[in-house]
Amino acid sequence: MSDHIHIGIVVGEASGDILGAALMQELRKHFPTAEFSGIGGPRMLAQGFHSYFPQDRLAVMGLIEPLKRLPELLRIRKFLREHFIANPPAVFIGVDSPDFTISLETSLKEKGIKTVHYVSPSVWAWRQKRIFKIARAVDLMLTLLPFEAKFYIEHNVPVEFVGHHLADEIPLHVDKIAARKLLGLPEEGRIVALLPGSRGSEVERMGELFMRTAVYCLEQDPSLQFIVPAASPDRYRQLHIQLNDFVDFPIELINGHSHDAMAAADIVLLASGTVTLEALLLKKPMVVAYKMAPLTFKILSWLVKTPWVSLPNLLAQKMLVPELLQDNATPEALSAAVMNYFENPDEAQALSQTFAQMHNELKRDASARAADAVARLIKQQ
């Protein structure tokens, strides 16, 4: 097959742009003159990607915003479907954003175009019947996590576990002292990082709760120091207001630097999400918490099929780290879980060693593996 081929890619958010750009770079090792088009972000554009629409037009979240934007999203998808059917690429790759890309992949596959989906939706956790739609949509699923691949194998969907790009980026050894120096923190002493979330609604529910937890911890060990990295300028302002009620306590607000804050900490208290994987890769004992609207929690409790929510526990398929959700997420319970690590240092050390083993499993040169798998699919007759 000629190296001069056309590859279609659609990404819907900033995280997809990171994956898409790295994938493009690796695919060019297989196909040096390949052309890429579809929808991409700034990192992809910097590599010569042709984007028919700005990537941020697909970046919608929640329940209401997608409904408001539905006519525009349908128009964009219709254009892409008609364009790629009229100009068939060697392969079409949808990166994450499954609500948008899976339907597009289905239409293109029906026309004989090879399709790949990169980053599995959480089909193993909830709405499991989506697996049948995915099976009709893709010639190949690329997963970041091993338990995801197992689910697809069980349902006879072609799959490749490629590893997680964060495991490639975060070093196996974390220099806690260097991180503390960078943030101007004391080299000695016990430090706890508080990460209440990156969205305004998360910080509204979790910010004050985590600060009250810090107060409970300080009652048991007044030498503790707490750091709170804000995910954005908006979250910094929001957390700064919340901290007005805690000015007498050693809780320091940091603008950004979430990785450095976790690296500098002994223990991390954080809201459930991708950040739990980052904490794992930084080998940090953690306590996971989350609160949401009561009705939303009740609905999700009915839908979700897994007994855990945090990625460390999902990867281990057992309870490695404490998960305190909804009414169980109280300052008393959270502080007890945090202090348990300090009171049982051998347990904390063993957990860090387990995280190191898990890091090695996820560190697979993900972008190169993904490109290898896509190249094999392209070359299949």
C-alpha cells in the first residue's frame, strides 16, 4: 500500500487532541506522506491536520448543553458522514467522545470504510448493551486499560490494549523533595494534598468538605500541612472564597501544579475521576470521595454495574483505596481514612509498591502501540 494515504480522525475535547496528535506522529512512521483530516485541536493542527470545524464545537458536557447544541452537532456529523463517504479514508478513527463518534463510525463502516475507536466508553460500568452498537460500529477498539480489553474480548469485539499515555509521561520514580522545592514547601514534615475537582459543581460540593476534613486531621496531628492545587483560575477564585472560613489553619492554595502538588504530598484526598489514575502513577496513597445531587446518585446507583468507582480499585478489581461516596463522605470518615495511612506507614508503603507495579503494566508506549494496531488494520486486504 502506498504511504500516501488519507486518514480521518475526529476528536471532541482537549484530552482527545493530546491523543490524536501523538497518534498522528506515530502513524507518520508507518505512512510518512499520510494526510489527516476531520476535527482536531491545536496540537493536531500544528502537525498539519485539516480540521473542518473547530474542535471546541464538539466539547459539550452535561445533559442540557448537548440538547441546546443538538442541531449544530447533527449538522456537523452529517457533513462528516457525507464527506468521508464521498472521499473514503484508509481508516477513520474516532477519539473518545463516543456519543458523537460511535454513530459516525457506524455509518462509515456500513459503507465499507475501516473504523477504529480510541478510548473505550465506560460500557463495562453502565449501559452495557451499548456493546452491541459498538460491535456494529468498529473494526477495532483501542483501550487504555486492561480490564476494558477483557470486556471486549468477552463480547467478541476486536480490541487492542495499548496502555495509557499518562503512564508513559509520568516517571516511574517520583522525586517528592524536588516537587516540594518547586512549590516552596518544607522538605520535611507531613503534607496532604486536597483535590476537590476541576469543575465548579465539584468544588462547590467537595471543597469545603475537604477543608473541614483537614481541620479534623489537624486535631489529631497539628503538624500536618495541607495544599490545594486549583485546576483553573476560576477554581482558584472559588476555592479562595471557601478558604476564607479556614484562614487560621495551615491550608495553602496553589494556582495549578496539580501533578507537582500530588508529587509533593505524602497522602492525597481527592474527588473521584481521572485524577485518581494520576495519583496512582505518582505512587501516592489516596482517599477517594465524591458527592453529587441525590437524584443523580440514585439513578447512577441503579445503572452502574461495578462495585468501585476509582481507577485504582477498578484496575485491581478489588478495594485497594478507600472510596467514601455521598452520605459516607463526612469530615470524620475522610479524616479517619487519611490518618490511617500515617498511623500505618507499612500499609501506605505497600500500597505505593502496588501502584508501581500497576504503573509498569500501563506503561506500554501507548501511542506507538495504537499506531501499530491502526497500521495493521489499514494493511489488511
